[in-house]
Amino acid sequence: MCRNIKVLFNFEPPATEEEVRSAALQYVRKISGSTKPSAANLAAFERAVEEVARASSALLGSLVTTAAPRDRELEAAKAHVRAVRRFGE
């Protein structure tokens, strides 16, 4: 599950709210051990996702770096090359 959590800091353009929420969802799924919570746990699950997303956005907004922003397309191409090497075409 956590393989889907991507680095979101220091990209141009910056991470979107949807990317932050997706990472938060993956994190909550991993620590809860559930990809789809029961109806009894749905509210707690969704609340946790929103809180993790909010904390993640605050973190990303407060981090500083002197490094140049990374290019999303270049990083995606590198990831594709790694995936091809690992799994084949």
C-alpha cells in the first residue's frame, strides 16, 4: 500500500491538494490495515485522512530548501525507467 506514497516536497509546480490527500489516504490505509473501512469505522477513517492531509499540507508549506525544484516530468521519466528495469516492458 505505501508504495503509492510519493515525495511531494520541492516540485514545480507544487503538490496539489489531491496529491496530498492521496498520500494521506494511503498512510491511513496502511496504519489501519484496511483499504475499505467498515460502516462503523468510516467516519473515524475519513477524519483521520483529513487530519493527516491537513498536517501534511502544513508540513510541506513550512519546509525550506536551497535545492532547485524538481521537474515532475523528469522524475516521472526516471521512475518509468526504474520500473522497466525492475518489471520489464
